[in-house]
Amino acid sequence: MSGRGQIVLRASEVGRYTYCARAWWLQRVMGIEPRNLAALQRGTEAHAAHGRGVERASRMGAWALGLALVAAAALCAWLITLLR
């Protein structure tokens, strides 16, 4: 619960419910924790590593676009000086 008696439902809980409503109910309502905590931790770490890779690929794509624009501008400048 959060302030003023509101229940907070996190996106990970929605995903857990979608994957297995019974598992969500057992943990959220009944308070029974999963037994495979080590596997869950490894999955969390794998997802974090994947997220870092996606972020790195996004930055590399932005750099590639910037360099392509610089190359296009240099080519245009070279063609203008060549045609004069």
C-alpha cells in the first residue's frame, strides 16, 4: 500500500499475473514467496545486462547517424568546391 490507503501495482506484477495468475495470487495475496530465488536473481541480472546492451546499441546508432550526417555535409562541401 502507498499513502492514503492506495494499493500500488507494479508493471512487473502485471507481467507476473499475465504469465501465471496463480503464482501472482500465491505471492501477492497469500504471501508465499517463490522457492527458486537464485534462478529469479539470475534472470534479473540477465535482463539488466540485456538492457545495458540495448542502451549501448542505441547510443552507437545515434553516433552512426551523427557521423553519417557529418560525412554527407563534407561530401556536399567537397562537391560545391569541385563544381566552382
